[in-house]
Amino acid sequence: MTGTPAASDDGGLVQRIAMGDEAAFAAAYDRHSGQLFGSLVRFLGDREAAAEVVQDAFLALWRRASQFDATAGSLSAWLLAIARHRAIDRFRADARRAASRSIPLSALLPDERDEPGRAASEDLATARLLDTDPSVATAAAADPETVADRRWVQAGVRTIVSELPEAERSVVLLAYSSGLSQSEIADHLGAPIGTVKSRTRRAFARLRSGLADVPGLLEDA
Amino acid sequence: MAMDHAEAHERIADLALERDGLDRLRADPAPSDERALVEHVRGCPTCSADLATSHALRDRLQLALADLADGAALDPIGPPDWLRDVVLDAAHREPVAAGPSVAAGAAGPSVAAVPPRPSSWALPRWTAPQWAVGLAAVLAIALLGGLAGAALVRPGGPGLDPSMVAVVATLDRVLAEPDHRAVQLRTPAGTAAGSVAWSSSDIAVLASSLSAPSGDRAYRCWLEWSGRWAPVGAMEFAGGTAYWTGPVGEWADLMADPDARFVVTLEPAGPPRDAPAGAIVLEAGLGS
């Protein structure tokens, strides 16, 4: 998960990067590429595209390390902000391409001039692209910014959850994906309720910390 | 009986575990068993931020996980090994543009160099028996000691103040670490008036007894040992609470020195000095 100890000396690392220290740059990559790549793969649904954006973000760090201001946020947040911007550009472009490919499907609708029908076909195409349900794609057509933001948050949160220790990840998953109560989770795992609660509380503490480190993931909810 | 910060934090954490538990606090009128919590939160920016963050976390988790078809979607996804080589090689081939120095604060919370430390200090391992205090007890020190009695009512009611979110997040990180420590800040007269809580990575300083300084003054935090001083940072205000949070970083050794003191002084505004010029308003021995 977003490493607090790491965050504590990112400023020094960036200072060294600004002076051309490649070892510091490698250390920054090792520290932050996991979260960045995980979020991007989940957002873009494409490992190669995610790798390209990761590369762009780190080269931006290499070129502009002297502009980094630790008082304005963490290095992790800075890298994620760059990645988010580029990833959303790609996302929009892909959505536009997917929408344009949906024209043959529009032709199957009762009235080609029927705007809601056309929108529906585009939604379906976008839905395929987003690997989500058409209602989300409808929202995408109506407000692509909102959907992109929402998808980015979803990708970021899933990545931070994925970095929890296994025992904590499993209780979070059972609570929020399966909708189980704490006592149901205890039954499911065959663990004492106290153990489940303490795991969940530890997970929450880590998640709050991890999410608070990334602008837009927690404070705007 | 009025609820204190420690109880409020504990109760919010408990409610966050229950399905729809946090939503009970939004009922009007509040359920009788939660009335004390609701009353407390209404007048306390820190606990209000705590509650809002808990709500936000719950909402974010629901958004991100509710429609998850397969737990495998939460398996960690690591970058391919080749990407590291590509990125490092690309940087190697590209000279770094000369630019202004990294903004102040980028290297840590202090802008002044920390004087050399006694070399005889070994960083002690914070053992469980020494710090085996429960969450409530630590919070009682870290929050109750720091915030009790403060006039924290904010016009317009409780909201999510980003600075408080950051403070709560730092406190969370500190308290989640088993080896964290906390000491009470006291006025020169000996009155408990705040707290310093720290882990191996973060420090959180909270004080409720300080009045907001005039524009030409600032409260500054220091570490003192053997008559030597290291500037830590200037305190901010939210509601009636003065706070400073930041990484332990270069102060790790000092924070582990039981003979060192954490001191807050009222200083003339401006760049930090090497040693305080103003009066000590709060202090705590780190071994206390």
C-alpha cells in the first residue's frame, strides 16, 4: 500500500533526482511504480497502455523533479496526478473510437435518426470498452468526465485494497463485495468475531491512510 | 455525560464496522444511544473529520468493490520487469534539465539542518511491553490530552476540512503502528495541554490550549537535547486546535532519545531559526 515510510523521505529522493541521481530515480521507481501500474491497468484495462503511461509519468519526474513541491502533496500523489491526466486522455480517445465503431449497430435500431437509440448503441459500445454495464456507459455518454473520474477512483481504491495484507484484504472483500456483516464474516472464515473486527479496523486504518495520500480519492467523497 | 475524543473515535470506528452503522448518526433525531456521539461530533472538527472520512471510506469501498464479480480483481498487479529497464534507460539517455532547487519542505519538514546528534545513541527498538497500550488509551493521550476542552465549534457545522483529514490520516497511521508512542505536552505551569504522538514514520502534534497567534507570530515546534535545538516546524490552526504533522525522517534518533524534549515556542513570524527566540508555551519530555 502507499508506503508512509517511503513518503517520509521522498522529498530527499526527489532532490537527488533533480540533480541527476539515477540511483535515486531507480529507488523512486521501485517505490511507486507498483501502485501506479496497478491503478493504470485497472483504469485502462490494458497492460501495455498502462506501461506507456507509467513510463511517461516517471520521465516527467526525471525532467521536472525540480518543480516538485513536497508541501503540496506526496510524490505518489504527484505521479498519480500526471498518470491520471494521461490515462483519462487515452480513455476518452478510446471511448470516442468505440462510439464511432458502433454505427453499424445503430443501423439495426428502428429509426436511425432516433437520437436516444443512437445514444443507446454508443452506450453499448462504450460499455464493452469499459467492461461494465450499459447504464454506466449511458452515464459516460452523458458525462464522460464523471465516468472517467469515477473509474479512476475505483481503480485507485482497488489498487490500494489489493496492497493490503491478505488477511485484511479478505475481510474487506467479504464486507464490501459479498455484503457480509462482521459476524457473518467470522462464520465464513471460522474466526472469532474479535479477530475479524480487529482485522477490519487495521484495514480501515491502512486504507484511510493510503487513500488520504491521493488527492480526490477520499476528501471529495 | 459528555463524550470525549477517545470515546468518539472508538465509537465511530465501531459503527464503521457495522452495515449502515454510520448512517444511524444521520437520523433525526439521533438514536438515543448515539446522542452523545452526535453532540460531540457536532462541536468537534477533529471527530467531525474522522466521521466524514469514515463515511467517505465506506462510500469509496462500496463504489469500488460492490460490483466486483471476482476477488481476483483485487490481486496485486505488478509492473513487468522489462518496464523498469525501459524507464531507467530512457532517463539515462536524457540529461536532467537544470531547474530551481526543490521547493522548501521537499526534503522534510525542517528547512534548517539538524545539528549533529550524539553518536552514542542507538535507536532503541520500541518493544511491545513498553508501548503496549490500547488504542483508547493512546487516543486518550493523543486526542483527549490534545483537544479536551477546546472550543471547537465551527460556524456552519461540521464538515470535511482537508487539513483535518490529513491530521486524522496521520494519527491513524501513527496509531496503527504497534510501536507508536505518545507523550503529553504541558504548559510551563504543568497543565496538560496537548500531545505528541509518533511512530517510526510520522509525528502528530495537537494542542488545544493555544490561542491563534497574531500575524507577526507563529508557534514553532522544536526538539531539544543537551541544550541543543532542532527546528521541527510551525503549527497550523484548525478550529481551536493547533497542530503539526509530518514525517519522523531525520528526527528518528532524537524522538527515540528519552532525555530529549519536544518544545513549542511562540516565535516571531519568518524563517525558522536555529534555536528558539520566543517563550516556551508547551513542552514534553520524550521519555515521560
